[in-house]
Amino acid sequence: MKMLVIVFRESLVEQVHALLNDYEVSAFSELHNVAGKGETGTTSQFFLAPTTNRMILTAVSDQSAYRLIDAFTHFRLKQEAAKGDSVFPLHVFVLPCEQMV
């Protein structure tokens, strides 16, 4: 099992939810107004600011994780090509996950 940590700009929420739905991810936790600093700059701490981030955590099977990573990779590459920029506010991190309780 893998834990996917998906960090993205608020403006991408519909596309991210659509990808999760397309790949039948029905269980996840979502954190709103996530502040931080990275390659796309500092995020705002003001609710619904254009630079506000969200974070989704979802535990999925290894097979589902790799399918989702592939889908998010293609989505990111498509967005980067459309914008002509290699910096896009979407990141997916993978952690090993074991449910204990």
C-alpha cells in the first residue's frame, strides 16, 4: 500500500478531483489553505487567494498508486507544455503505508 501526498494550487482542485474520480479513488483526506514555499514561490495564507495550496492524502494499493502517478505526470506535462513553463504547482509524493488499526 502507498500513501500519496498530492500538493497543488487551489485553482487546480476540479482537475485533481476529476483525476481521483477517474481512477476510482473514493477515500482521501483533504487539507485546505496549506501554506509553504517551494519552486513556485511562497503560498498565501489568505483563504481562497490565487496562491493558496491544498493537500490530499490518500492510501491506495501499489497498482493504483502507480496508475495515479502516471496520470498526474501526464496531466502536469500537458499543463507545462500548454504554458511553456516547467514550473507547475502540482506535486505528488509517495510514502510506504501500512494500516495498523
